[in-house]
Amino acid sequence: MNTLTFSRSGLVARFYAAVTMVSLVLSAFPAAFFVAEAETTGIILDKTTASVAVDEKLNFKVSTVKSGEPTAGTVVSVSDGSQGGLFFNGNATNGQCNEDTADSDNAFSIQSNKGICYSNATPGVYTVTVTLLDSQSQIIG
């Protein structure tokens, strides 16, 4: 049996605080100044922990937090800390794992919702870290 803990990587709360502070400062200046921010600002995971049989694929859903259109080029990067697990394309709607071929770079394009599957052939307890990156590989959330 494998037990998984899911975690988000990023500084979403600090990002919001920084944008708020910059917005307050810039509001004192003429309208020519403005704050440019990414539309996609963070992620939500549908699981915090889960157990799955060895070699069985577990589907989990990642949803983006956004205001308006998604930021172009946004990807979800996943990792199990080099513990030998594999990630696969999943299905955000029906919870199925769609593919038998593991993803080569553990990065999945995302607009709103993305299903991702994880499998590990070795029994153990693993932490899966999910990070939202922009098109320049900078952490968004």
C-alpha cells in the first residue's frame, strides 16, 4: 500500500499581499500607472492525502485560481521528490487515468482543471508536490 500526501508549492498569500500593497501605492499616482498581474494566481488540489495499492494509478485534480482568462503558457509541475513514482495524464471530470505512458517531464498544461495520475511500484509513504508555473518557468502558486 502506498500513502500519498499532496502539497502545494508557492507563495500565493504573499503574492496577494504584495499586489495589494503595490496597488495602494500606485493609486496615489496618476492613472498612467497600473499594476500588471497574472490572471492565473494559484492552485487548489482535490486531495490532501490518499492511499492506493502498489502500481495502481491514483487520479487527483488540480484546479487553477484565476480572475479572467487563464495566463497563457501556464503549466502544473509535479514531483515526488525523486522517489521513483510516475505521473500520467488523468481526467479532471471522470477521475480516470487516460494513458499508460508516463509523462516525460512531469509538467502538464493547464487552463482550469487538470487530472493527473500518480503511481509508484515501491510500497511507502510519498509526498507529491504540485507547483503552478508561468510560461517562463516562474512559480505563480
